[in-house]
Amino acid sequence: MSLTLFSTDGCHLCEQAWQLFEQTGLDANAEIKDIIDNEQWLEAYRIRIPVVQRADGAELDWPFTADQLIAFNQENS
């Protein structure tokens, strides 16, 4: 199942979240979407980023650990 990390440039928490993706190997099955590129994303995630979204629409808000990220990815798979 693919994951999306909603992020934006200059967000240090988003950088930490992406490091968790890399540590867990989930970066190969994930994409980063910059909320500045879409008005709806900006409205929805402006004060919540980083947020991870599964293909089924479920979301995981920061803060999360590597273990929580792995478990979130495995749910509904």
C-alpha cells in the first residue's frame, strides 16, 4: 500500500518524518506532496504537517515513531 507524506519546504518536523520513512524502508513506497501546491491540502494540513496518508484515506498525524509508521502502513493491507 502506498503512503503519502504531506509536507512543505523548510519544515524540520517533515524532514524528521521523512527520515523515519528512510529508516523503515518505506520511502521506496511513498511520495511527498508539498501542501503549497494545492489549496485544499494547504487548508487541511497547514497546522498539522507532517501527516501521512494511506491509499484508503486514513491519516497518521505527527508525532509518530518508526514503529507506529510501520504499523500504520500494515493496517488494512
